[in-house]
Amino acid sequence: MNGMEVYHLTKSFGPHIALAGVTLSIGAGEFVTLVGPNGAGKTTLLRILATLIRPTSGTVRIAGLDPARAGPEVRCRIGFLSHRTLLYDDLTAEQNLRFYARLYGLSNASARIDELLERVGLADRRHDLVRTFSRGMQQRLAVARSVLHRPSILLLDEPYTGLDPHATEALSALLGELAGEGCTILLTTHDLERGLAVGNRVVVLSRGRVAYDALTADTDPATFPELYRRLTGM
């Protein structure tokens, strides 16, 4: 069981309410796109699911586990990609992955690193310093970092930000492969068209609440932007 559930989830930062009673269930193997305007609570929700912050109230279950009681076991199941790549500029691509392999306690990580560098198209740049990489290359390496320990759940916060069209297509292809292998994926994006194209379900978050939740197959790409504007007031 590698799904995620939140029930009546709230999160406040002083007087500011970021999440106002979110209830959402994501089944094992689903690829869900989460969209919404700035300030809707998307990043806050992902950070709670990644066990980086705790909710003010409500219930969270990751793979059937309570993160407050089984934090280490939950975190082993999660790969998280934030706005920051968390890569070290003065290390090579391979050295970055070896560093994180040690943090994850992976033994005999060489084969896994070789596999991931090949999958993200960076095998021929493995010995180059990350500071010489384009934004798209860094993002692909960051995805490799986030799946290095074979997580069953992948949380991606605006992974397409700053990517050129070629890098965008490469990232979408990689995520499609991971989804096909059974990885549960929750991805946030401001690109409505891209969000509908990559996920099999779309959720709109507005003012800290779920305003829309449907399969992408049941969502008309032609009319969705207008529906989104009505739901969010944008």
C-alpha cells in the first residue's frame, strides 16, 4: 500500500491559514497533478506529505502509516523534489549521487547510479561539475537524486519551472516511466496544459481547499482553463 490520505487537514502560520480543511486520497500508483494559484497551499501540502512540517490539525497517512509515529519508515518511502535542487555545485553529477547514496545508507550504489545517470541522459556528463550544467540538466539530476533510494511515492513541487521545451519533454518522459513502474506521484505545476497531459488525475486547490478533483480523461483541456479561472477567481 503506497497511497496517501489526508483528512480535514489544516495548517496555519500565525494568522495566515494555508490549508483550510483539505481532504484528499491518492491511491497507490496514481499520478496526480495539483494546480492552483500562488498562495493556494500547494507547497504547504507537499511539505506536510514529505514530513518536513506538521499540520495544525487533521490526519495524514502515508502508505497507511502515521508520519508522527513512523517518521523514518515513512521518509524511506518518499522522494521529494522542491524548488531547490539540493545539489552541490562543486561536486560532479556522480559525486552528488554518491553523497546522497551514503545519506540513504545504500550499499553497492554504483549500479543504481549508473542506471539513473543513463535514464536522465547525463551518463556522458557524470564527471562534470554541476555548476557547468544548464537548469534543465540540474533538474534531471535532481530527479535522479529524489528517486535514488527507489521511493514508492514521489512528491514534485513545480518541477518544470525554468525548463526549456526539450528538458520539459525529457522530464515528462522520465515521470511517465516512473508512473508506469507503479510509483505514486503528486506533482504541482502552474502549466495547466502540461498538468493535464502528464497526470491521470487533476486536483485544483484554491484558498487552502480542494475546489476540483477529477480524472484527466474526464476533463476537457479546451474548457479547463475557464473552469480553473472560475474556481480560483484568477
